[in-house]
Amino acid sequence: MHRTPTTSHGFKALALVASVVFAVPVAAQAQDAAVRRSVAPTDGTLARLVREHSHALHLSDAGELDGPGALFLREVSARAQFVALGEDHNLREVPLVTTALFRLLNTQHGFEYFATEQDPLMLEWLSADAARGGRDSVRALGRRYPYGFTFATDQELTMLADIAAQSRAGHRPLWGAEQAPGATHYLDALRPYATTPEAARLLVSLRASARASEGGDGAPGDGYFMQRDRGKRSDLERLRTAVAPRPGSRAEFLLATLLMSDSIYALYARAVDGEPTGLASNWTREDYMKRRFLAEYRLAEAVDRREPKVLLKYGGWHIRRGRGPGGVFTLGTLMHELAIANGHEALTVSLVAYPERALLEKSLFGMPWAPLVPDSGWMVVDLRPLRAYAHAGRLRDEIPEQARQQFYDTVFGYDLMIFVAGATDGTYEITRRTR
């Protein structure tokens, strides 16, 4: 499956906001002390700072964030309008944390919206009143269009259903701010608009090709049509001409989404073939994510008549503040600037989920952190106190030379880190995909 790489470190990342200050009780302080003792006894300024600014985090049996880390997250996010989660995809634990985080933000701070790296049309359908809260609905949609979702682990799809059920948004609660990797569902949605013989013929032909690639309704599929088929551009353009959609119409949205998605994937494919189009693919994609997000944001703002509070979950490439690993300014950067413009704040959090500490040590991203994180359990680290020391060069000698740039990008690009030991791969029983 093509996607422009989503994190530079091969693990996961989050970004959060919440509000309300709580005193940490003695029991929570004891839990924090236990977490700090579990960290390998490493000397140095970095190790001291991590120990001083780390908090134990748990997931309760009820699926809620618990422990001193949960209290810290509620405190640190007091003024935030946006929570931007940076992750690596398809791990079992990330959707669990995300759902629990949305519950915290929703119940404590009035967050009603969730934007993520998923197809716009699929999340629109899931947001519909008839589908809200329905795990059966997401299961049926995943079986009908197994490649309609960008990421389709059982845990990811369950997360979407549960967040939609939790929200009481006036506008649709789930925002797909991403290009479309699959096409079958778009072509099905276009049927009412293919009213001429030529439009109907083109639609049937394109859908047959998409279905052969993507499967659905029990038929096997082996990949996303939009990513795999390079010869579809002319057919899509002919379909647009035959349908002749009115500006601003539903048909125009469906066709424009397919054509934009094709442009992004075509630029990527040319880069794979050796052309210097990788930056153009990243730029076009990130720009489209921002525009899709803002379109949903403005609709929610108009319906609710107030500034929406939004939890976001994307690959770390799209959330880290500043110029990301893809060479372009990120969606996470937009979140910070938009929050400032509105008189609020936004937080970025890197969620690092790893099977075991030894594997963390082998990545450039993990080298500085591996001696400082627990072998089991979860831990939240506040990165902000590290920045003055990093800027002054006080941490340089404690970081392997090959990992320094990655470390600095992380400390200045994220506000918090959540470390999750014992991570495992997600499962695919709903869609019956292989990945």
C-alpha cells in the first residue's frame, strides 16, 4: 500500500489538549516514583530531566486513561483547542489510547470532533446518525469496502465507531482529512449522477476495475485501486466530462476527490521510478490534508456557532511542528498557528509504542530514549523542560551523533511523549485484509 511515509522513527506519536488542574495525590506520586525507579539507572542531564518530568500512565479496565499521567494530561491541556496525535500506524495499542484520550477530552473539555488520516467519504458515512455508535455498522462498511479505509485494523475501526458514539457533535464527528486510497465506494456514490449513456458506461467500467483490485462483499481484494492503477486518469477525466457536475455539487466533490487523489499517487509513483517528484507529492498531499481539515472545521463552526475543539490522529510526519521529514510544513504546524489565531493553544505528543526496549535502541529515533524508558507499562514525558538545555548544547554529548538531529527535531517539534512498552500488531478480522 502506498502512502508517503508517516513517521521518521518507525514508532508512534500523539498530540493532546485538555483542561482543568488537579493536585496529584500521594498514591499517584508513589506510582510516578515507581516508574522512575524502573528506568535504567543512567547518569547525565537528559536522564535527570526525563526522571523529573515523567508520569506513570495506565489504561483502566473500563478503557479510560488512569494514573498520574492522566492527571498530568488533563492539567497540561487546559487551554488547548487542538490535540494532535502523531503515530506510526497499525499497532493495536494506539487506537486504544486514542479512544481513551477522546473520552477524557470530551467529558472534561467539550471536544466533540476527531480528524484523522482516513478517507473523507468513509468517515462521512460512519458519522451519519444511523451509524453513530454502531460497531456493527463499521463492520458492515469494512466488509463491503475493505479498501475504503486508509488504515483498517480491527482496533482502528472500533475506535472510529466508539468515538462517533461518544460525540454529541452538531456537525459530523469524524473528519477524514486525507486523500482517497480506494475508489469503489466513490464510484458507487456517483451512480445517481451518471445519467447519460456515456457516463453510465464509464462508471461501470471504472467500478469493475476498482472492484477487481479492492474486492468487497465477500470478494477478495489485494490493494487500493487509486494507488495501484496508473492508467485511470483519462477515464476519470472523461467521467467528469460526461457527468458535468455543477460547481459545489455532491458529484463535483466525489469526482474532485478521486482526481486529486490520483494526482498525489501519480507524483509518488513517478518518484519511485526515479523522477524528482517526491517533494511535489508530499506538498500536494499535506496541502490537501490542510484544506480538507479546514473545510470540515468551517462546517462545524457554522453549525455549532463556536470554535470546534478537535482531537487529531495522524502519522508523525504530519503532526510534528515545523518542516517535517517530508520536506513540507505540516498539518500539526497549521494546528498551532490556528489555535494561536483563536486565542487558544495546541499540543503535539509523540506516542512511541515499542515491543521491547532492545528494539527501541536499534532505531535512530529510539537511541537517546531507550535507556530512559520502562521495560513494561506506559509513561508520559514532558519535553518542554528539555528545550532550554538542548538549545544551549547541554545535552549534545549524551546523544549518539547519528541520532542528534532526530532528537532535536522531536524535542522542539513535540510537547510531550507517551511511551508504550509491549506494543503488538493490530488485527484484520473485520475487513479480512492482510494489512
